[in-house]
Amino acid sequence: MLYKHIKVGRVMHQTTYNAMKKWHWSVQIVPASQGYADTMEEALEAIRSWCLGIPDLEEQVEDKRNRKGMYAWGDGT
């Protein structure tokens, strides 16, 4: 899942673990979180809700954007 073109989360269809819930979601910014949902829409909403509750979301996204730019130039720091 992207926020302002930066990856903040992921939704995956589960085929092996926790068969009762078909969709696994995870937030990949701080504070991170993860869980399971019955539908893809519920999983996406879980990520949206979690991310929009992060007080410094904008700063984290901007930091990721800046670091991504450095990696693109091969800086590697």
C-alpha cells in the first residue's frame, strides 16, 4: 500500500497459515503492526486506519522519500 508514492504497508493473500482469515496485512513504518482480515478491503482499511493514527506519518514518509532518492543514486547510506 502506498501513501504519497511511498510504501507504508502490504496486503497478501494467505494460502497456508490462519486459514480462517484469508488476508494478511502489515504496516511497514513505525510503529509497525500486522494482522489478518476476511477480505482484501478489510485488510486495506486496517492499514489505512493504523497509518492515519501515526502522529509523525508525514515525517516518516518524507524521510523514506529522501532515503529512497539516496539509494537511487547509489549512496547506500
